[in-house]
Amino acid sequence: MLKVVHIITKLELGGAQINTIYTYEHLDETQFEAYLLSGPGGILTDKVEKKERFSIVKNLVRPINPGKDLKTFFQLRKQLKKIKPDVVHTHSSKAGIIGRLAAFTARVPVVIHSVHGFSFSPFQSFLKRTFFITAEKLISRLTDHFIFVSSDDIQVGRKRKLIKKKENFSLIRSGFPLKKFTGKTADTDTTRQRFNIKESDFVCGIIAPFKPQKGLFHLLEIASKVLAANEREKNIVFLLAGDGDLRPVIETKLKEKGIVENFRLPGFVFDIEHVIDIFDLGISTALWEGLPQSLVQLRLKKKPVVASDIPGNREVIKNDKNGFLVDVFDYQMFAERILFLVNNRETRVRLADFEEDFSQWDADYMVRQQEDLYHSLVKGPPPRGCKIVGNRI
């Protein structure tokens, strides 16, 4: 029986959090004893707070806070020494850095980190970006194995010399239950009524937490241009499924631009598989990504997508095949692509019908791959099904 401890910064609604919880809940109980440690808060905490072997690390927070970060290190180290795990598997930036350091000093045999997108990006200040790159380089030396959800991040890891040339990393997609996103709900009329959307409305759907990385202020600029240039006067509605600290600012800007009537902000949506059915197209204005589950979900539902042309998005959206990739800073071109799809049903159908294989995103397949990886790193035998990636992808 192997003891595996997952550590994550916060259980908010997002792909990294969803697949971490899924792994924690679905590891084979005859082979693994799974633990989950998380910082406080997060809308998904309710889902696991009463479960066995889950605990909250009260000082683990996303912003850099030297006092709390030091307390988090000692608290994690104490818990790990008590649990005595065979594997510590960290997720997200802050938990990844402090968690791996705590695991190393607690002499945990195997330390794994999942890269759901790096902690650094070109959109951060120079000092913040340099800090995270330096921290990642130092902590990478304490990491036995990396799991990447996208091929693009493997290239970044190589470029920044965060991974070795030897086989110390794997490509395992960010999984979720695929069956929920196949087929169509029978009652789209009720869903439309729920969001005050008419049958004749054209719905642009966005699935994103209200975080800076999701580029939602860019979305507002793009939407303003779309609505101003809507010559055929179709009623275009932007349904933004998500929530977060930026909500008050987003709401204020919508009022300032006079487009609040064209937006729906329902907060986090837990039946997104049904809500996607009323989308006419999907939109992503993300500034950086690991690999967004939302784009896979949109494509499983056969929705054409207009997305920012960034690593991660490119692994799902193929330009002019299942959607369009556009520079998110080119508001005019982004708006033109949306309007083109609004007014061209034949193109929407062509993009929607593009055939893809998303079997690697199946949640159970993801869990089996991780189980194989844990066994191979702890016990040594070759993994049964995990795709270990070395010098090539």
C-alpha cells in the first residue's frame, strides 16, 4: 500500500483543482492511501472537507507572504513527517514550491510536481517573473519527476532548464469525465430561460475564473467592438461562466462601456456540460495557459471556438479547422473573427464538425497513468500504460 499526498494551493473551480480532487478520490484503494492537503477557501473545498485524509493548511495562500509561507513550510513538513508518504505530488505554483521543499526536507522518497501552467509568464512584472523562474529552477533540483499537461510547457521547461534530458517527465493530460460532454441535453429551453436568453439570441460562451491570466478585460474590449459593428443587429449575448475577485471591476467596466445588457455573469456554473449546449461559439481570451479543459469541453460539444493564439490553446484549437486562433491584443481582428462566425452559419458548422480524438483527456485514463507512474518511481518496474516522455514528445 503506497501513501500518496497531494498538495495544492487552493480548491477553486479550475482544471488543476478538478483533476487533483478526481485523482485523490479515484486512486485504487487496494493499492494507494491517498491524502489531500490544501490552503483554505475555494469553492470546491465543500466537496472534500468531510472526507478522510483531507486537511486544510491554514497559512497556505496564493500571494507571496514571507511570514505565512514560512509557517506553511513548517506545517507541511510536520504533517509529512507524521504521514510518512511514499510519494508527494504537488500542484499549482505556491504549493508546488513550498510543498516540494517540505517533502525534500521531510525525506519523502519520491517528489512529483504537476505543471498545469508555469508560475511565471511574460505578463508579470520583471521582479515577480524573475523570482518565480529562480524559485522554480532551485526547486526543480528537489523534484524527482514532472507531469506536464501540455507539450508546449515541456518546451518551456527545457528552455528554462527546469527538467533534465533524462526521462524525468511525463505528458499526462488534465483529465475530466468525458461522457458528461458527449451528446446534448434535451431541455435547452429551460437553460435559456435560466439565463434570460432568447431563442433568437446568438450566444458567445466563455468559461473562466475571474483571474488576470484569463484576459477578461481584453474580452470586454473585444465584445465592445463586436457589439458596435453588429450590422445585422442580431442580439449577441456573452455568457461568462465563472467568478472571482475581479467581478466588481468587470461589472463596473461593463456599465462604463454600456454593454452590461449583453452580458450574463451567473457565477460559477456546476452543470457547464448542459450550459454549453446553448452556446453558438466558445471564446477564450487567456493570456497564458497550461492546457485549458474548457476548450476540450467546448470541442467535445462540437462548438467552434475563437481563442487567443497562445501555447496550450494551440494544442486544442487548430486554426481554420475547429476554430480560429487570434492575437488577443488585436481586438479588431478578434472581433472580426467572432462577427464572421456570427454571420456565417456554414463556417460554424464546418468548424464544429471537425473530428478530434480526446481520449487522452479521460479522467480515469489520467488516474491510471498516474498510478503507473507512482509504482514505477517507488518500486522500479516499467509503467504499464504511462507515457514517459524523454528527449522527444
